[in-house]
Amino acid sequence: MASYDNPAYTAHQLTLEGRERLTVSGVEDVERFDENTIVMSTTAGTLVITGENLHIGKLSLDGGELHVDGQIDALSYEDQSYGRSGLLHRLFG
């Protein structure tokens, strides 16, 4: 599990402006996305963003930054302790 003392972990930051614009730092990879869901690996674990009309406005994996525009309904982190994540894990995990 990540530690708050780990410099890479503290590099992860979320900035939400209203419910329309989100900036995420500490992004390592975007696993999947569509207009309702964006799933990404961050230095703090797997982050799932849900909403409507979601668009990735800017993605810089070199800088670890991602910008999302749209109607943002929820942000959640998936538990990494089982080594599996996603829908199948939630259904059968």
C-alpha cells in the first residue's frame, strides 16, 4: 500500500472546479475511458471518474497530468490490495 511519506504518492493531486473541470496529477496510465467513465492508474492507486459527457482535454503521461471536462458525478479509488480491479473484481471478488 502507498505511504503518505512516499514522495511519489504526495505528487498525486486532484483539483475539481465546480463539477465541470478536473485536473489530476500523478497519473501513470489511462486504462480505459468513454463518455461516462474514465479509469486511470495514479501514484495513489486506481482512480475511477464517473459522469456524463466526459472528455479528456489534456493528457501528459510524461508530466503525469490529465484534464477532464464534462459533468463529473463521482471520484473513487479502487482497492489495490487484492491485485485485481475493475468490474469483474467487484462482481466476483
